[in-house]
Amino acid sequence: MFSFDPIGYVKSPYPSTHGVPKGLGAKHQAEGILEILPKYEIGLTDIEGFSHLFVLWVFDRAEGYELIGNPPSDSRPHGVFATRSPRRPNPVGLTVVQLLRREGRLLHVRGVDMLDGTPILDIKPYLSSIPQDRLRRGWLADAESRASKEDRSR
Amino acid sequence: MFSFDPIGYVKSPYPSTHGVPKGLGAKHQAEGILEILPKYEIGLTDIEGFSHLFVLWVFDRAEGYELIGNPPSDSRPHGVFATRSPRRPNPVGLTVVQLLRREGRLLHVRGVDMLDGTPILDIKPYLSSIPQDRLRRGWLADAESRASKEDRSR
């Protein structure tokens, strides 16, 4: 058994699941704020260099789970691990958001599909797989650039 | 506080962190097995249609955390949320793996960077952002194809 405390909470335009776009072709363009607890703010250092972030969070209003269910994007049932259903054995959500700007311990992001007040467990940089022309990779790109220059100067 | 029980464990070629490729340009091509507990096997239904999966897991051998640290890919320190450091407030790892094949409750995958015995919290389908020509999206692609045919027949 592993126990986790939230590092912060999501401010989102969705008070309940009704408003969250679902199903095939659902677009998540909503803006929101990841509000990180003051004691963790220093951990956000350099995050503003990344264009996209992974957000790990808790489906805190989901109850129980079902191993086979009908996702909104299909009329056929599927195994829970082949879907993004909230009703999972461990109700952890994963969302890729675009980082619009950082304001201290507030991360303004686009692409939230979480409910307002959702507890955040972790934030990680998104390092690859977004098409290259839309991706910024912050300090990693800087570090690669420096390493590349060092290689060339050898 | 949220508590989670593993849904399974990773079989990986890495007994300790020494062997895991790290730093700039590190490639994770190692093969391993995601061994899901028998009681959750039915939740894997249809997962074999996906080429890639997100695996959420626990850095169960990491101790404590530091909000600013030096990742192996840079000589400069960065905030923990701008890195993939194991020493995070909530030590949850995220890995994208390629699904090679399913054998009952065993998922044979490529791209493991977890240690042998790592507890798995969740598995989710990777639905976008892998370049289209390398991505299979399993039942979702089927469902889209069916929905598209239904649209055209209207």
C-alpha cells in the first residue's frame, strides 16, 4: 500500500463531470490553473521552459471501479486498462497540458479535463512525442545544445 | 491522503538503478513484462490493440525527496517537477512502453526503465502524439472507423 498527499489542486471550469468534453474527437482546450502548495513552489524551478507537462492527479470523486466498462467513445465495452475511465482500481488520472505561463506557484495551463478542486499528485515535463515543431523542451534542450557545442569544440 | 495498492509488478532486466540508461540521449529499449495480478486480468481486455501504453508505477526504492536536484542529463540543478527524478514528493513514475504482445495477464513490452519488482499502479492506453505512422489505437481506431462509416451512410 502506498500513500500520497496532494502537491496542489486544479482550478478548472468544470464543477462536475457533465461539462467535461467526452467521447470521440473530444477536444480539451479549457484553461485552468495548477495551484501548487507553497511548500513545493521551489520544485517548480525551470518548469516554465517546457511547453507541455504531464499532470498526475486523483479522480477523487469517482466511486469504486469496474474492470469492464463502456467508455463514452464507443458503444462496446472494454477493459479498464484499455480506457481512460475514472472508475479504475487506482483512480489516478493523467493529463497532458500546455503550459501557458507560470505565476509563482500557479501554473496557467490549457487542456484541463479535471474537475475543479482535483488533487494533484505530480507534475512531470513532457519530453518527447509532441510534434517537434510545436515542442519546447526547456532546460533539456538548453543542456543538449550546450552538450552539442561541447562535442563540437572537442 | 490517498492510498493505492499495486495492480501488478514489473519484470525488468534491472535489479538496481546502475544498469538503467540515464542522461541525454538515453535510449530505453529494454524488454520487460508487466505482470498484472490475476484479479485484474479481465481489465486488460482489448489492450492488445494499442501499440503503446502509459505505465504509472512507484519508485519504491527511492528515499525521501529533494525539491531541487541535479538530473543526470545536466550539470545544473532544476526543480523536481521539471525533471523525472525518482526523489519526488509523491514518488510516482511514468513510462511510455511499446506493447509487444499480451500473454494472458502478462504484457510483454519494450522500453522499460523501471527496476525489477517495481509496483505498478495503473496502465492506460497511449492515444495520441506518437507519430501517426507508428501508432495503432486499437478499439478506438475501430470505433472511429465505425463512427465515420455511420456518418457517411447518413
